[in-house]
Amino acid sequence: MPSGQQERAQAAAITPGGPPEEQQPAPAERVLALLGGHRLSPGQRRIAQYIIDHLTEAAFLSITDLAERVGVSQPSVTRFATSLGYSGYPALREALQPIALSAVAGSPETRAEIRRNELQAAVDAEIQNLENLRRVLADTDRVLGIGRELALSMPLTVLGLRISVSLAEYFAYAARRIHPDVRLVTRGGSVAYDALLQSREAGGTWVLAFAMPRHANETLAALRAARRTGLRVALITDLTLGPLVEEADVTLTAGTGSRLVFDSYAAPGVLSAAVLQAMADADPERTQVRLEGYEQVADQHDFFLDD
């Protein structure tokens, strides 16, 4: 365990002669501080959630028992501990045990408190992501500029693979209301290459790609394929550096929420809506004609429930 973390864990433990209990952080806050602030895979988050939900028991389990309870392999538990900055699972367990003991001595509602605080912390993290995005969107010229470029691309290709499919589908669905030719690519490999090549041959100039964690190798391959066909790449991602960003002509960054088992996408969703707004504003006459035409079709075929 890194010396700095060990010192913080020791300082947080309740020891004879230490500060009065009311000055100590609550067990819920201490365990969340210990497990939070790290990029964990969904499998690792399952381990973290089990520890949160069963703190007083989990802190004293062997690596074999913990792996069995969570339903993962022992190496997965070891990787989880090292991803938090510890030398291995024993060091992590050593840091958890004083917190667990203080929880046993405290309120019987500790576990519920930990879960409640964890869910609230996830919302707080998303609020921070939105605050960061607000600062990014202060440079309106950049977003309006990419909106104009995407609006002019005929056709416009939208790409999202694996976990990024949902964001790409949302964007493409909305973009079709204001753009005459939007092509959605949600499969990688040669299928993606064929779609990108056809888009370029049809006169397309841009592809808008989504790349959320965990970032897929096939997304990188698709961006490189797009560049080879002559398409320019606009990328919406949580990254500011790395090979995906290097392959993009324009990168718009929005943080993802990583406090729960699976990432949440409040900020990327708002950023996507902002780019759609910029596309709509780039050609307001076309936007109005297409939206009115769609509403007429929707009314004619009774697409929606009356609100």
C-alpha cells in the first residue's frame, strides 16, 4: 500500500487517545473515500459495491471467499486492489478493517447510509461533469462551427460501437429530423469500413464518432478507416489525450459518471444535444421545413400519445 494512503488510512482509524468520535468522518464517508476516485471496470465496480453493501463482513474475508461471494476470479480481486493503489488484496483489507470495526460500533443503519451516500455521490459526480461541460460550452464558436460542418455533410455518418451505441442512436435519431441523410454505424470491422467508404463515395465529408469507456480497439480502427477514406472525424468522448483523440480532427470532451457499476452519461448526452442544436441553427430554414414536415406525418399516422 502506498505510504501516503497508509498514513491516511491510519489517521482515519479510531484509536485510543485519538480525536473524539464526533470529529471522525462517518464510516460511510471513509469507505467511499477509500474506494472512490478511480477508473474501475464494471466487474471491479461489482467488487466495490459488494464491499460497500457488506462492509463489516467483507473487510475480514479472504481473497478466496470475497471472490466467491462476488462471483469473480481471485486475480480479479487482486487487480481491483492494485487499481486502487494498493500492493494487493491484503493491503486493501488492512485499510478496510478499522473502518468496518468502527461501523460495527456505530449505528445499525450504517450499511443503508453507505448505499445512500454512494448513490448521492454518483449524482454529485455527474453534477461536477455538467459543471465542467458548462465551462467547455462557454466557447460557443467551437460547437457552432462543428455544427455547421456536420449540417453540410451529405450524407452525415454517425458512429458508435459497443457501449457508445446508445449515444450514437440518440444522436442519429434526432439528427434525422433536421438533416436529410444521416447514416448510423454501430458495427465495427469490415462492416464499418464499408459504410464509411460508401458515405464518402456518396459525397459525405464528416463522421461524428462517440467513444465512451471502456474504449474499444475497433473504435480506433474505425476512426483510422474513416481517415483513410477521406472523411474528417468529429469525436465526442471523455478523453483529452490518447490515440482516439489523435485520429480526430475535432474533439469535444465530456466526463462520464463512474461511481456506479455502469457508467452514466449525463454530460455526453447534454453535449450531444448542444451539437444537434448547433446543426439546427446552421440551416434554420431547412430545420423548420423538416420539423414541420415530420410533425405533419406524425399527426397523420398518430405516432404519439396526446400529452
